[in-house]
Amino acid sequence: MLEYKITAHVLPPGTAKAEANQSEIQFDATSGRDNVLPNPAELLLTSLAACILKNVQRYSEILKIPYRKARLTIHGERNDNPPYMKEINYKLEVETDADERIMNNWHKNILKFGTITNTLSKACEIHGEMIKKEKL
């Protein structure tokens, strides 16, 4: 079983930092909305992006599917009262020569074996597609 640990702190008026491994991530913890730093909802979507893109790489190696580049766009819809992430939609574009059958299998593995994808799919609806692109 894997375990994870981060340390986070905030200073008034709401600039926060999280430390994981030997990296630092700054984020918005103000009571309003910062225009520069990502807020917690954006960090949640970033975690999903990291999970999906990590599995793009992992399953390209396992399934021996070469790709040149991948780009992911994620949109989250938040319910206001009570606040929760209601729905997440994504579009994963991959520059590859793989055919549709291989792409479908690759996409299935990316989702099936993702820690964040599995966790979030228990909490909200996640819809997405993986699209083959000639050039990104």
C-alpha cells in the first residue's frame, strides 16, 4: 500500500503553500478569489490532470504505444449550495499514430488504474474523451 504526505501552511491574507517531496506548490487560500494563484477547486482539477497525464505516459510504455505529445483540457462544474464538484469534463488530445482500437484500450487503462480518477469518479460524474491528433 502506498502512502502520501504533504505539509501545507497559510499566511494572512491567504497565500498558502503545500510541500510534497521536494517541491512547493503555492495556492490561493483567501476568502475571496485570487487572480494569480490556483484555488482549491483548480488544484483538484490539476490533480486529475496530473493523474491522467501520468497514466498517458505509464500506459504508453506498458502497452508500447508511442506518442509525441499529449494535451489535456478539463472543465469542472461546481454546485453552489452546498459547494461540491458536480461534474467534470475533459478532452485528452494525443499526437500519435495509434489506431482507434488501440486508443480506446489506452484510454480505458488510463482511467481504470488512476488513483485520482477512481477517487473522483466516486464523488462526481466524470466524462471525457481521448482524441487522436496529427499535430498538437
